[in-house]
Amino acid sequence: MNYEEALNYIESTPKFSPKKVIPGKEPFNLETITELLHRLGDPQDHLRYVHVAGTNGKGSTVAFISSILMESGMKVGIYTSPFLINFTERIRIGKDEIPQDDLARLTDKVKVHIEAMKAEGLNAPSEFEIVCAVAFLYFLENNCDIVVLEVGLGGRLDATNVIKHPELAVITTIALDHTEILGDTLEKIAAEKAGIIKENTQVLLYPQPASVEEVFAKVCRENNSVLHKGKLPSKLLSADITGQSFELEADGLHNYKISLLGSYQINNAAMAVQAARILQQNGFTISDENIRTGLLRAEWMGRFELLQQAPDVIIDGSHNEEGVGVLVESLHQYFNDKKILFITGVLSDKAYDKMMAEIIPLAKCFYTVTPPSPRALSAEALASYLLDNGAPAAVACDKPEAALMQALSDASEDDVICAFGSLYYIGEIRSLLKK
């Protein structure tokens, strides 16, 4: 199996494999991934983890924590989803993506066991479960000291939750997303995320509404786990296109600087500092300088990322109401009240009406695209919706490249172009500008 064959095999598998429906049993469970990993020798049982769940901010928090651990001299496995440009972004050791040959070899190894499971009449793993299995094998083969593991969806029944005892569980912000699977209230969604909390686990929780916090507190009590309530930065010290610095009173008034832009990133960085402090207390050798340098060197593509100037072009992976809310905050912070040229594409099952209600007042013009997903809202339907709801102008484009070229053609040197709405297409925008 070569790399292209491996990708075709993985991507031809349903994202959520249909499980046999048994009355009284949940349609999603961990039985299939558990069976697959057992046949592979349970590689996940021989690694140490920081497990990260939440609605928004997971990827950035993973980036900050990973960077700190790398600065402390550890070999760090990193598992995230989705990818922006290359599939191999999802499985990394430090800054290095899994080599294509290794992805192909390990996918072939996993496939042998999947075919045996199917022959025995067992459920076939989903795309996410296959990639999880490949990642666990790769991290173990390479003797990673620790793996920073991002939950794909929810937590309790997510394939990453086969791990037995993380060094630390981190919960980022909780918001309404994937409500058809996770539940239609913050408390129901929180209960799913809290499913990653195991017996005697250290748990770091991003500040939440009281009712959401109580969900996590209850699960921690039931599991004899320690709940650490995260603190946000006490003060933003500076912010410009080169980065931002902040003060974290909870960490002895230490000042920190990050290169990542976006008003929300100082909150994610503050959580990473507190994660590092908890790991320190539990025997990990992490110095203050490791934390400071790790934060500054952290990279995370596609999150309020400035790709060029004159005109400024920003891409942001925000794809739900909360994410768009913090995007709007960031645009105000960096560009004041300047009107923005927006490139956008959304999935039809997202609350795009609420997302666009926040964005329309900032817009000079919209260039709409159809994301490459069966759940996509068409560019034409989105442009029509925007015009019907107060957008000053909206142009439907047949592909992201056409939208970018049109926006660049229309923009003056002091304009701002911002692409947002779905991770499914902003990677293409990034590739076009990084050529």
C-alpha cells in the first residue's frame, strides 16, 4: 500500500461507522476501536497522555502545551483533527508530520485486522478510529515520552477515550456545537466532554458558567479526581500584528508573550501555563524558561493567521457561533472599525444564521464558496441568505481560488480580507497564498 492508496482507504471509510443497532444500547461506543487496538497489541496502553477536550480552542491549547513540553526536552506525540493542507498534519512528533511511507505502512497493518474483524461479522472501524489506531502505533514505535491527544468529537464515546489514565485532562470552552450528537444544552454537552475524566485524574477546566462547572465537579467527585479551575489572564499588556503579551496573576504575575494572534489565544496560552504547572507538580521537569519559550514558539495554522500584508489577509477556522464571536473581537482589536472583505463558506448543519448576524455589520463585501463536504451549504444559497439579511454585497464563487482572486482584485492596499466559516476550505486559501 502506498500513501495515495492509504489515503483513499482511510477516506473511503465513513467518518462515523454505523454500528449494529441493539435495542437499549447507544449507537456510538468504544467497542470497535477497543477490539481493533487489542488485535494490534494495545499500543495505547504503553504511552503517557495529556488529553484535551472542549468545543473551541482545543487545537490551539494542544499547540501551546505541546510546544512547552518540547522545550522541556521531551519527544512529544501530537494528535489533532481535522487537517488544513496535508492529511499527515494530524499525526506529528514535535513539528514533524508522520512520513507518508509510515502512514501507508501502518494503515496497511491496521487494514489486515479490520478485514479480519469484518470477516467475523464485527463492526468495521470508522475513519477516525482507523487514524487513531495508526497514531497510537506510530507514537509507540517512536518511543514518545508523552502524547498530547485531542478529542475528535465529544469525549465520553470518542475513540481517543480508549486511553486508561492520562497525566492530565484539559477541558477548553464548552459551547453549542454538534448538538444532534452531543445534546442541545451546554450541560448535556459538558457531560459528554466530562467522559474523558478517569479515576484519580488531574483535571484542568477552562472557566465555565456555574451550571457547566458543576457537571465537571460532580464527575470529578465521583472519580476521586482533582479539579483545577483555570484562571484567565489578568491583563493584556500588548497586542499587534507581531504577537501579544499578557499577565497571569494566577501564576505569580508572570508576563508571557505569544506569537499567535487572536484575542482568544492569550486565554488558551494561560490554560497551557496552568497545565504545565500541574505537570510540574506531578514530577515533570519543566522550567519557567521552557514555559516562556514554548508559548512564544507555539504555531497553529489557520487560527487568526496573518498570511500577507497590504492588503492584510487573515484566515480563521471559526465555524460556530462562539468561534465567530471571538473572531469578531479579534478583528475589532487589530483593525478597529475597518470594514472587512470576507471570504466564507459554511456547512448547512451549522447555526450559520447566528454566525452571520455577528459578521454582517463588519462587512464591506462577502465572497461565498461551497466547502468540500456533503454537508456544505452552496455558495449561491449562502450569498442569497447574506443579501436577504443586510449584507452590503455578496458574490458566489465557484471555488476558493476564485473567491481569493476576486477579493484581492477588489481590495486596496489598506483593506483587510478575512476567510472564515469552515476548516474544510481555509487550508486551500492558505496553500494558494503560501505558494
